[in-house]
Amino acid sequence: MQINSATSAILTQEMKTQAEDAKLRKACSDFESLFIYNLLKNGRQSLPQGGLLGHSNESKIMTSMLDQTLAEKCSEGNGLGIGEMLYRQLNAPQAAKGGNLEAVL
């Protein structure tokens, strides 16, 4: 099997597109995780202070780490769907350039 320069250029472009697509998906997932983290953090601020752990710095750090872990786990897979919707919105201009109208809709 012989690969000419045109085929090689097409394969290289497709690999770049796939790498950019993976980066965009990761960024959208990270955004969803950050969004969920802020929801948890702000929701926790509305609760009365006290409880078993009190007001110590250690409890604040532990709670922050817990919120971050929960946010990351919630955004894995389909998550809340915010990351997927963001991905579709950001990827739509690229799909329109390629002529794929179904991806835009």
C-alpha cells in the first residue's frame, strides 16, 4: 500500500481535527464540572454554619475538596448535559463549514 502526499495530508488534517475535537470536549466537560462546583459551593453557603465539623479551616478545605470531587464525578459521562450542549454550540460553526447541516441543528 502506497500513501501519496495528498492522502498523507488528508490523514494529518483528520488527526488534527480529532485532536481539536477531543480538546473541545475536555474543555466543555471541565466547564460543566466548574459550574457544578460553584453550584455546590454557593448552595453550601446558604446553609447554617456549625454542625459536626464546626468553622475550622480544615473543615473548609475538606468541604471544598468534597465539592470539587462531587462536581467532577457529576460531570463525567453525560453529566447534567451542560457540557454536551456547550460542545454542540461551539462545534456548530465548524460543522457548518464542512456542510453538515444536521450537526448544526
